[in-house]
Amino acid sequence: MYFVDNGDNYDASVNIALETYLVENRLVDEPILLFYINSPSIIIGRNQNTFEEINQPYVEEKDITVVRRMSGGGAVYHDLGNFSFCFIKDDDGSFRDFKAFTQPVIEALHKMGARTAELLGRNDLLVDGKKFSGNAMYAKNGRMTAHGTILFDSDLDEVNNALKPNKAKFESKGVKSVRSRVTNLKPYVDDEYKDMTTEEFRDKLLLEIFKVDKRENVKEYHLTEEDWKAVYKIREERFGNWDWNYGHSPKFDIKVAKKFPFGFVDMRFKTHKVMIEDVKIYGDFFGLGEIEDVENALRGVKFEKNAVKEVLTNINLKQYLGDVTAEELVELIFS
């Protein structure tokens, strides 16, 4: 097995592009181990509705990166107290065999003090009955990755804050995330590891998995300049753009409503490929114009804050609804 160093990248879109590159290109004839740590980000499962999984206003306020990965499963929050491990290899029939891939990690963690760490259920790692790692898999063209996270010293409050959308306003067929009781691993390891940073703990785990004492004894594939060019090309095409991270959401409906001083406004959207397929606006407001004019202007527009705001800014909303601004309506729609 080879180790691939991600070059201390903390950008989730770069790290997931690197993992994808290693899956889609057979650089070595042995399995690969990749670690990465992401700055605050939400990683969305391949078949999920991004809007339905995240607390959009909070994500924007905190500048949290949102990236849709290639594998299925639920949405997860990453920060600098959390790191990911990825085993990448030819698909030899071991797809869905989470035990085979997580066992080296579990054995290493046992040696580091987390002796109750275990794989439970289909794809979760638990310690003392609490989840510290979720795992998923992705395969393409005979290659696969089995990847998981390790909550070492993560801000668990932020997990709840960032992944707390207004469920009442959405209706879709996207795969829903299942929230579990989670914990950090740090309290369960031996004292010699408790003062370590996430990076230091990751590096120690690397040595345990490879069963060596020094970093220079880890068998490694060094990424070339051409490799990195290809990685950034994948990032540009997929993980670094809105169309992939949001635009691949399944068809969904959304309903928002609010009582303004001038009256009640109820807006209902149907989207397809994250374009507004249809919209209806109801309420007890007194408008001078036909509300269908506003509805017609919004049909065919990307369901994205700036795109919707641009359309509403060019409409005399006071004439159709009352004393309301485009910013206020956008805040209602995307809250």
C-alpha cells in the first residue's frame, strides 16, 4: 500500500477532487491511503438535495464551504478537528465490505487507547456506543474508494448549527441524512495523545496503520505537477462550482410564507435541475398589478439567491405586493 500526501490542503473541494483523481486514475499497482483535513465545510452525499440538508443562512454567515462528493450517504460537517481517511484500490469485489477497510483503522485506534472502537451496523464506527466515524464508498470503472471521517476534536455544536435546515419548507425525493449521537475520539485515547493536534494524531495513526516508527519509512507515491494540474481541473469542473454542489440536487418543491405589515405572502416553487419550473404566489395583500407577472418573471430562473434577487430587483414589487424589497423576499425564500 502507498500513502499519498495531500500537501496540507484544507480546501474541501481540492481534497475531494484529489480523492476522485486517485479513483479515476490508476497511478500505482497497489492500494492507496489518503488523509485530508478540511476547513469548515459540509460534504453532501451524491444523491442528496443540498438545500434540504444545510442551514443556508448559517452556512453563508460562517463562510462554510459546501461540496457534493461522489459517494452516496448523508451530509457530514467537517472542521479542523476532524480528518478523513480514504482507501483507494481496484474493485476486487470488496465494494460494500466496510469491515475490510475499517479494520486497519480500528486496530490502530485500539493500540492508541480507544479500545472500545468498533464497526457497528453497516458503516459506522462507534466508541462506547457513540458514533465518531461515518463511512461511505464509491466505485467507477473498476476502481473504488472506501472513505470515512474521524471526529477527533471537532466542534460538535457546529455540526448541529450547520446541518439544521428548515425541514418544514421542503418536499423532495433526495436521500435524507440520519443524525446519530456523535462524540469526539479524543477523550477515549491514551493520555499521550490527548494533547495532540488533529494533524499530530493523524500522523501517528498513519504510522500505526503502516506499522512503522518513522514517517520516512512510510511507502509513498509523490504527486507530480501533472497530477496536481489534473486534480485542479477536476475541482474546476465539479467540486468547485455551484452547478455541481447545488445544481445536482433532485427535483424538489419549496414553500415559504410570512406575514408582512402590508399582508400575508405565501410563495410556492417547483424546481427541476435547480431551475424554477413553476411558482405560485398567494396571500391577502392588495396589489395593483397582476401577480402572474411576477410569477412569469421567475419561471426558468436558477434557484439561486443572486439569480432570484436580480429578477426581483427589476420588478416594482410595491405595485404587485406592497412595501417589500427584493432583499426581504430573497431572505424569506432562502432562509
